[in-house]
Amino acid sequence: MNEYVKLLRNKYYRKFLIAMTVLQLGRKVSWIALAWFVYEVTGSALSIGIVIFSATISPLLSSIFVGGILDKYDRRNIMIFENIIRGTLLLSIPLLFWFDLLNFQLIITVVVINGILSSFTTIGTSAILPSFIHEDDLETANALFTMSWQIAFLVGPAIGGLCVAAFGSPITLLLDVLAFYIASFLYYKIPQEVYQRDQTIDTSKDDNKSNSQRVLSFFKDTKAGFTFIFKFPVLIVIAVVTLLFNFAYGPLEPMFPIYVDKVLQSGPETLGLMWTFFAIGSLLGAFLWVRFKKNFAYSHALGSVIILWGIVPFLLTKVDTPFLVFAFMFFGGAVYAPYNIVAPTLRQRLVPNQIRGRVFGAYGLIGGLGLPLGVYVGGLLGEYYGAIHTIFLSSIFTFCLGIFVFMHPALRFTKAETLKVPEDYKSLN
């Protein structure tokens, strides 16, 4: 508990944490409101799917370019103006609706632009966080972020549903608009030098560049992120594990609704409760990991988490009672939570601050590809083999991946030292 109190006394970290919690809460609220709003406007379930797909794929496409911008320019201003722009874009949806000017194409346009800009927050949070705290507090800081996200996951949809029922979708969307503006204000209250610790901003080289040269520079930054990863075996292993872990999880997304319907013979309320128990377990798992953490080798810590999570889908294939399913999802949340603490902490410790944005942008693309690929493959497998067999295959794949990580020598260390940028690595300059 003392670790949490110590961190929360750090006013800059506290403001950063509150900003991210508000953003996550607004995001969960707006997803309920936006999905319902799209259905009200179009009357089409397909339209909802298109919106969700657009919101998912757009940050994946932009993540590779965002990192270079975060490394080269003022991170504070980027975070402030990105959220102001996203809030204003979202505000346009209810405003256009009230003036009877809204159509589905405009909604998609707003969602895509919003998704592209969201990469600045997603990658920026992970890249900037180490600048606010001492390295020894990094794991605890990530744990607090994990817990804040799970709290948003727990209460956000409920708030969204109640607000939509009471006030309608357009008014509910304004809560997310407010969240963007609050986050921008909190980012503004943190001094610029805190964001840029151990990083020098020099944009003078870009002043005389043409637009084509600037575009080329962004591509060079993208290449620099991937090149740095491929120079170090430990970073390659982390990238591969991230990709495969997301891929292994992917089939569960389309299969859980079918599992609830066909096996549990229940409805969406049961599916919602499954994820609620998962979120509660994650809160407990994150708290206990920091409270009782041991000096495990990273291979053993990450491998054990993946193995234990792999057991959960297997257990689900053996039961048809909602009570047991809720218990297994609670256990799954508890054992899964440390992954979202240990993995980002390891990347943050290994990658130097001056290139963290570019490297994390590359990781965003690599890891992000795993989930949609897993969802697609899961849908195909489910079509031919059914939900139970697909969930079982996901479990086996995850379990084998966990064993691979547990035994891999590249991650068999307990203290992560920041990697040195090679002298001949000219593309980073």
C-alpha cells in the first residue's frame, strides 16, 4: 500500500493518472452511446459493425507514424491538442444531429479521424509515463494504470447505458467530449520539462524541409523503430510474444457470445457479467502483484501469466453453469492482470526515452495485428468446428506460447537495463 501512496503523492503522476482514467471512462461511456446512436440513425446492425471496425483499424494504421512525432516534438502540446481535437470532433456528432445534418458517412469520418488521433494517447501514455517517476516505481505505476482502466471498464458501460436510457445518445456523447477537455486541462497543468526528461527537442532541421521531405522523414522514423527492435533479440522476442498472445486471445471475442448462447443457453446479460467478473479479478490481480511481487525472471513472470490464462478457456469448455463460468473469469482476470503490468514495464525499462515513441509505435502495429487476425481466424474456425472446439484450440495455443516464453533464454533476467543506442544507428538522428 505504501508504494501506491508514494506514487499518488507525486502531483505530476497523479494528474497524468487522473487524465487517463477520465479518458478511459469517457471512452467506455461513449462506446455504448455511439453504438446505440448509430443504430438509431441507421437501423442497421451492419452499420454498427462498420463503425467498430473503423474505430479499431484506424489507430493500428496510424501507430507507426505517431512514434516519430512523439520523439521529435513537444509531447505536452501533442497530448493537449490531440485531445482537444478529438473532443471537438466528437462534439460535432450530436451538433450535426440536432441540426438534422448528420449522416452515416459523417459518423464514419469522425470515428476514423478520432481513431487515428487516439494513437497519440495510446502510445504517448506508455512512452511518457517513465518521465514522471523513478525507475523503481515503474511497475507500481503501471499497476495503478491497469487498475484505473479496469475501474473504467466496470462502471463506464453502466453509466453509458443509464445515461442513454435517461437522456438519449447525443447528450451521453457529451460526457466523452467533456472527458477529452478535462484530460487536456490536466496535461496542460504538467510542466513541459517533465514530459521531455532525458530528451532534447530540436526541430530546426525540419524548418526548411518541403512537405515531401517531411513525409519521407516520417517513414524513416517508422523504419527506425523497427530497426531498433530487430537489433536486440530481447526486443524481437517481446514483439513476437505480443503478436502471438493477442492472436491467441482473438478467437475468444467472436466465440464468447456463441458460447453463452449455445452452451450456457443464456443472453447478453450473462456475457456482460462474464467480463464484469474478469474486470473485478483484474483489479485484485493488479493489486496483489504489486503487494506481493517477487524478483522473478521476466521469462518466468510472463510465461506463468500466459500459461495460467491459457488454462481459463480450457476450463470454460468443460462447464455449462454460469456460476462456474463467472468464477473462472474472475480467476482469469486475476492471473491476466500482471501481464499488463510486467510487459509494458519491461519495454519502458529497455527502450531509451529519446526513441521510445518510434519503438512503441512499431510495437503498436505488431501487437495490434494479432487481435484482428485472431478474431478472423477464430470466426473461420468457429464456422467449421464450433465455439467449444475453437475456444479449446485458443487455450492450447496460449498454453504452448506460455511454455515457450517461460523457457526462452532471451527473457531470463531479473533486472532490465536500458539498451544503448548503437553508434552507427544514424537513422535515429
